[in-house]
Amino acid sequence: MARGSLRLRVASADLKPGAPVAVSIRPHQIELLSDQQAETAAGRGGNLLPGVVHRVSYLGDGVDYQVRVEGSDVILRVAAPPSLRFQLGEAVSLAVAPAACVPLTEGDT
């Protein structure tokens, strides 16, 4: 899947190259990482997306982050435990497994 310079690996053999598709990713399936953690995660073979924290909402038992993916207009919502603390404007990375990227075709939306 591609949007501008953003590229995602999805675990689906049913997609045709160049066909329009939307991708659904559940917020709890996105891992929010610091720069040091991202270096370790880079070798796992999943999607590793650099971004900047756009919004932070503390919810008591968790934190809801909105992260703008670098080089795109895409903002992904991330559900994280309260022990993770990132600040507004902080550079982070998002790790997303290809299996977590669910393609939605025209018939699904």
C-alpha cells in the first residue's frame, strides 16, 4: 500500500498492484517506540514509520497518542500503556506488523 512517500507492507495476497485500497490498523496494534527502540525493531521485517507526536490524551488506564507519519498527511492513532510517556512534538517511530494492516476494498467500506 502506498500514499505519497508512505509505504506499508500488508499481509494479503488478494491485492492487485495499483488498485485503490484503504488500510485499517487498530490503535492497539501499533507499537510506539523511542529512537533507541526503533533501531532494535528495524530488523524485525515489519513496517517501521518515523513520525511526530501530534496529540496526547491521558485516559487513566492508558494514553491515546495521535502521531503524524513523517513525509505524509497520515495521522495514526496509537493506544499505549500509561507507563509510556512521549511529549507533544516529540519524534517517535511506529512499528506495525504487516498482519495488522487490514486492506479494505470498495466492497468492504
